[in-house]
Amino acid sequence: MNRRLSEFQIRTTCRELIARDANLSGRQLRRELKDRFGAVGKTERVFDLWREETQKIQSAVAAAVLPADVAELQRRLRIAEATAAENLKRAELAEYRERAHQDHWAMEIDRLKQQLESRRDPEAGQGVSIPFRV
């Protein structure tokens, strides 16, 4: 029987195991899930939840150890890095759009030039002949 583990079951088990042993591995978590619920869950999903839970614990421990001003600076740094990444993404998109705009109008101008040249008189395209006087 294919049993799907709920996110609540995985997170609760993970938190309980981390409380007992802070160095919990993802494999230990899956072994405990198998013992408790008879299923281990999909590897990627279980390991993603495991990483989230262990990062929460590590962040809490780090925040407790660090002085308040250092923790505030780290928080500001994370916000600044996220903002910088967002600005870079926007700038790259704007550059792509500008390039597409320039390419579009260059092709349109070229098409109009060719259309104009095809409508000219065949004689007019060869230049004006001026009689030579001596």
C-alpha cells in the first residue's frame, strides 16, 4: 500500500528527533518515519523539510549566541542581498527588452528601405545622366 506522509508528520518527527540529537541526519529521519508510519516518503520532499527544520534550529542557536547588533547586521545583509538580486533580475529583463526593441525597429527600418528601393524606377536607381559639354 502506497502511503503518503503528511508534512505535519514529517516536521513533527523531525523536530522530536532534533530535540534529542541536534546532529540528526536525513537518513535517520527517514528510518524513524519508516518505524513510526510504515513509510519513508519521497526522498526529495523529506530532505527538503529536514533541511528547513535544521536551518530553523541553527538560525535560532546562532541568533541566541550572537550579540544583538551583529544579528541585526546579518538580518540587514540578507535583506540587502535579496534586494540586490531582485534589482539585478529587473535590470537584466530591462536590458533584454531594450535589445528586443532595438532589433525590432532595425529590422522594420531595413524592411522599409528595401520596400522603397523596390518601388524606385529602374533608371532612377542608376543615377542622373548629365550631358557632357565641352
